[in-house]
Amino acid sequence: MTEENNAATQENAERNFQIQKIYLKDVSFETPNTPAIFQQKWEPEIGLQLGNSATTLGDNVHEIILTITVTAKIGEETAYLCEIKQAGIFTISGYTDQDMGAMAGSYCPNILFPYAREAISDLVVKGGFPQMLLAPVNFDGLYQQHLQQQQAGETATTH
């Protein structure tokens, strides 16, 4: 039992996770139908798209980018389209390949989301629209869903 605890402690001691920098990489805000859209009753349909990507910058240094696109429409007219690429540079070492996938696909996006949420809210208000507060996102669940879809795709192509 002591050997198992020592092995687990040694494994955790070799793991390293550090946030080096969090920054806004890209921002886009469009209001193609202003000022006419302000004359309409504000009952928009909101569309939300999420995505993320990871790039290795060097030994154990990774850039993770969380992309969030919010589209507000009234009928067929677009009130606004807001896209944020919130990025971070992270030092991540001592993790298995499987754990690295979870770090890039879930853990880091969870860290970046509050920054992106605030940036979207600020842009929407500055665009003259009511505040847009995005609901929390379960990145762990989305990552698991992504893995299941990958496995289903691999199973379909091997049979």
C-alpha cells in the first residue's frame, strides 16, 4: 500500500500546470441592421457556437484558444454577431496523452471561459444592446461527448 501511495505521489509531483498568459486573440462585432434593428421589439433568437484549438509552442508550452460565436437574430434579420477568440499560454507537463487531451479540451477552456464571457458581454452592451450573459458551459461534458463521437466514427470506419 505504501508503494502505491509513493508511486501516486511521485506521479503527481512530476505534473506541472501553469498559466503563463491569458489574452484576447481576436474579436469581431458586427451589427449589420442598425439602426433599424433598434426600432424592433427585442425578442431575439440567440445562437451559440463553441470551439477550441491547441497549438504546441515549445517544450510543454501550449496555446489554447476558445472560440465563442454569438448570433442574435430578430426574425430573419441579424441584430448582432459577436465572435471572441480567448487564448491562453499554458505550461503543461507530466500528463499522459489522454490527460493532455482533457487538459486542452476541457480544463483550459474552463479557465478561459469567464474571460470570453466578460468580453462578449462588454461588446454587446457597447453595441447598444441589452447585456448578454452566457450561461455556464460544461466543458467536461462537451469533451466527453467529443470523445464518444470520435470513438463512434472510428468504430464505423473499421467495420
